[in-house]
Amino acid sequence: MDIEDKTGRLDVRAETIGKMQIDVEVQLQNQGNMLRCTLYYLSKMYVQSIRPGDDYAKLKKR
């Protein structure tokens, strides 16, 4: 890792008091992939809201 390299990313997943899931991504350089990253992380958060075998009705609204 080069300390002068400014292409870093930071991903933070949080939950509010009201149980809303939030994903924050910070990119120090435009990598042209924010739409895909956003869709990927949103999809991942959505499917992780239930366990295998659970009814789909348990999926949390985002």
C-alpha cells in the first residue's frame, strides 16, 4: 500500500434506532462504478434480512 495512493474506499453499514439499514460508501476517486456498487450492497443487505428457509414475507423494507 502506498500512502500517496488516493484511490481508497470506505464502506460502512449501520442500523438506525428505527432498525433502518444504511450503507455508506465513500470513494476518494471516481471509479465509474457507483451505480453497480449501490445496487450490489442494497441487494446484499436486502437478502441478508432473512435466513434460509424463512418466508419471503419477512424481508425488511428498505
